[in-house]
Amino acid sequence: MFSLGKFLGVPEEKRSLLYRIYFAFFASGAMSTLLGAILPEMGEAYNLDYAYRGVLLSAHQIGNLSAVIAAGFIPYLIGRKRSTFILGLGIVIGLLLMTLTGNPLLLFLAFALTGIGRGTMSNITNVVVGECAENNAAGLNLLHASFAVGAFLSPFIAIAVIPASWKIAPWISAALMLLTLLLLLGKGLSSERMKKEKGEGTIPRSLQYWLNTFILFFYLCGEASLIGWLVTYFQDANIFPDAISTAMQSFLWIMILIGRLSCAVISTHMNKNTLILILGLLMTGFFILMIAAPTPFVAALAVFLVGVSMSGIYPTTLSTMEKKYSSSTVATGLCIGTATVGAILMPAVVGAVAERTGIEGGIATISIALSLMVILMIVKFVTNRQK
């Protein structure tokens, strides 16, 4: 019988933790796409313009960055288990808060809190898989596939409950995350204060480390903006009816899931730097096709192809990180934290441009970030070939 733990080279005593970590990233994925799915209804209910909706999406990423930075030192003060539980509660509190008030400052706080929880889940799950899985690339691709499953299902839940009240969807997501945090209190994560290894707190000087970091920076510019604005773009540009626009986000994530499962297999048989470059070129090309599509059918096809091509970029890029960095909470946090700045800036840029030129112009700015990502991928590919 097939054993996922055995396939990934995970010791038996750590497999229970690995499966709970996958579930945690599933719940985090469900929350992340929910924000974009309910943003149009929330914007109408609270009378929010494009610019402030972009600010809220950026607030989520600010919280994400804050958590990634905090993950670099809080586990050394109170241990991984306590820090994961406390910071992860930000998702629960934030989702509940955004259903209680339309006050701009409190909404900003609510989105920031969900980002804190998401950043915590991202950091701890990537580090644990990096530590446990001998087949690192496959383990990370499957981890991000679990995120994609949650991200795929969440918009359908939103579609089902929005006719009654858009607030029901955040309540369901908050309950799921609370269950996740209770599961993580079980055996596996250490309650002891972590100890820094010699030199762990120093800034990495590896060229490949920083190439990976800034590839992820521009990738997250694209991912955060696309996921956060996709439903609004399709609705306000009158490309699809409202329900289909929301469903398109789920279809995007089912294609991401298919792509990540495929990359988990392909990455074991193909040079990872070559794979990263191919995926980057395809993602950029299909995104440009999406915004220039002459018909809804072509737009839908382009979205599906964007999902497949973007699927493996993040986990495969992380898997090329040197082991001494991938197994370090500090180095992983610095990498993801720096990359997250892109996810903070770009949704706000899209919102600001959309307020002046329309949603079509705002979405089109994403192509600039994706082009810069491809340039860095080419540099990474060439330098590794020379090496």
C-alpha cells in the first residue's frame, strides 16, 4: 500500500505531525482565497472604493510579513508550539472582526490579523516539511497542493452562503482554523524554547539565496494581486456574471492543484532550475493572454493555464534553497518575509491604478512584476549552468 510518509522519506514518528501540518496549510489556503471571494460583497456592504480594497489586501500581507519576522525570534522565546498557536489565532480573530464592523481602521486590523495567522502557518509548515521530508521538492509541492485544495473549495462555500449572508463564509473559515490550531497543540511541535545554531542569525550571503528570494518577491506580487483581485476584475469588467466570476477563482485553484501534484513528480526527474524558468515563462505569457483575451472563453482558458503554470514556482524555488537555509526558521523567515513585501505592495498598486484608469488598467500592471520575475529566473538558470 502506498505510504505518503514513506514516499517523502519521513520517519514514522514524525508522520502524524506531517499530516497535521498539511491540514494546517489546507485551512490556511481556504482562508486566503475567501478574502478575495467575499471582497466584492464586503466592499458593497461597507461602501469601500477600489483604492481601499487594495489597501485591505495589502494589510493582509503586512500581517503576513509581521508574522514571518516574528517567527524568526518568538519560537526562541516561547517554543514553536505556543508561538504557532498564539499567532495563528490572528486568523480566527481577524475573520470574526471583519464581520462585525465596517470601520476602516478596524477592517485594516482584521485583515492584518488574518495575515499574521497566514504568515505563521506558512513559515512553520515550510520549515517542518523541510526538516522532515527527505524528498524535499515533492514534500513542498504536496504541501502547497494541500493549500491549493483549501483555496479551491473556499470560493464554492462563499457562493453557497453569500445569498444568505457573506458573513457566514468567514465564520466557517474561522471555525476550521480554530480546529487546526487545536490539532497542532498535539504531539510533534516542540514546547521548548528553540536554540540558535552558531551563525544562524547572520544574513545569508549566497547569490542563489537572494535570487530565490527576489524570484519569490515578484512571484508573490503576481500571486497576491491575481488572487485578491481576480473576482473583482471579472465582475467589474463584465467578463463573467458574478457567480461565475467567483467560481473562476476556484477553477484557478483546481488547476494550481493539478499543476502542483504534477510538479511534485516532474521535479524528481527534471532539473529544478529549468522547471522554474519554464513555469515562469508560461505564467507570464498566459497572464498576458488573459487580460488581452477577445472572448470570455479565451479568458477562462487563459486563467486555467495561468493556474497550471504558476503552480510549482513557489515550492520548487524554495526547494532549491541550500539545506542550511531551508531548515533554518530565521533564514526561511527572512526569505519569505522579503518576498512578502511584494505581496504587500502590488495589490495596493493595482487598486490605486484601477481607481484612476479602471480595473483593466490596474490588473495589467501585474504583467510588469511577472516580467521582472522571468528575468531573475533566467539569471538563476544561467548562473547554475555555469556553476
